Amino acid sequence: FAKNSMSAECQQYAVCALSRAAESESVRKNLHETNVEELLIGLMTNNHAGVAKASLQASAAMAKNAAAKHALAEQGAVGCLIQLLAREEAEVKEAALTSLAALSRPDSASSSFVSRLIVDNGGLQPIVTTFLNEKTSSSSVLADVATCLANVAREEYLRSYMIEEETILPSLVTLLQSSDTSVQRQTASALASLFADSRARRQFQLHSGLGPLLSLLYSKNSDVRKGGARALSGCAADSATANQICSQGGLERMQELIDKCKWSWEARCFRVALKSALDNSLP
């Protein structure tokens, strides 16, 4: 039905059924053995928004299987997904973004390949501009944006492309100001990776990102606090930023968290950030 039906509704229902079935690990394996990836890629560009969305959701589900993820990437899914970010229908654009986040998830050997394809297909700019320019974007959509950026930033050899793309660092500063913990956590992860490069640290300071980053230390979510501490450890490598961390109460807050968390893994993250800020601040 998904492949041969002349009815868009029948195709949509059939692919929705595939998507639900693909939530099962054993079914994903069986579907991959039938080369379902070729079918899904072919349906992604269907003019019917419902069919396109269903195929994108199924692709995101299939990406949980390492072999299927590699097959989707090899057969051109990433370039197709980036093109779909320009579709008029919001539901299709958002489903394409979710599929990109799933494909670039660092859970298999193909993840680096997918991240490279995102860069090679010019995907960085549309990932951020398509959704950050829309005030109606939901928290889940912004979380997918942040996830894509964090996944690409994990690859050291791709970070220069992100830093040279003028929209990326300002977008990450904007994402830091979200109240959603998933957005905050993924954004902090992306920044922690990028701060290994002094150019990223300079841009971050230029766009006044330190205040929003320090605010993560006050989150009720431990993963957000740890992510904020790891990012602060990186940006504190510059003395100007380290001094700002000190003057804006960052040291006191980190010491409070260390005292509260004692010898936990979370406390270790704060100790590293605190030491970085102290070591690089001017006397």
C-alpha cells in the first residue's frame, strides 16, 4: 500500500503503520532487510504533506537501528531532509528536523558520516534560521535544533565550519535563553564542544552569552547544571571571560553547588569549572 497505492490517504496510513511498527527493535531489523529505507526516501518528497510527514517519522524511528541509519545516509536521506526544511508546511519541516536529529544522534559509527553530510549539504544555516526566525516554534522543535547542532559539534573536524557560519553562535546564545531543559542541555553540550576553539569563545563573548550560560547553574535540573559547568570550563580559558565569571557571581554559585553535591560526579564538574575560572582570571 505504501509503495503502490494511488491514494495518498492509503499511503499515509500505511506509512504511519510502518512508523509505529518500527518502534520495535526486531521489526526495525526486519524492515531494514527489506530495504524499507529506499521506500521512505522516495516518499519524503511526496506532494501530500501527510505522506511526507509519515515517511519522515518512520525514518526517525528506523534511525534507531545502526544499519538502517547508515542505509538512509548512504541513499541520500540527509540531503533530502535539508531540502525539506524549505517546504511550506510546518508539519513537514518539523518532521524533517526531527529526522535529522535522530540520524545524527551519536549512537553508531554512522553518526560522524551523517554530521559531515549535514555540513556538506549546507544544512547548518537552514537548521537554525528556519526555526529560530519563527516565534511559534515549540520547545520540542527548538530541542531538535539544539540536538542537531550538538551532534555536529561533537565532531572536532567539523567545528570550524560551525564557527565560520555567522548564524551558529548567535543562535546558540538565543537557544540558551529557552526555559526548556532539553534545549538548555543540548545547547550547553554544543557550546562545550565549540569552546575548544578560541574563535568560538570570542564570538560567544561578543554576543553576550555569558549571562544566559551562568543562569544554567541555577537550574533545578542536574543535567542542565552539569552541562552549564562543562561549557563554563571551556569559555573560562579566556581571561576576560574568566574575570566576568568572577564578577557576575559565578564562583560563589559554583562553590555553593560543590558544597551541596559533596563528592558526586556533578560536584566534580563544578570543581573543574571553578578551577578553570580561577586559573585564568587576572589577580
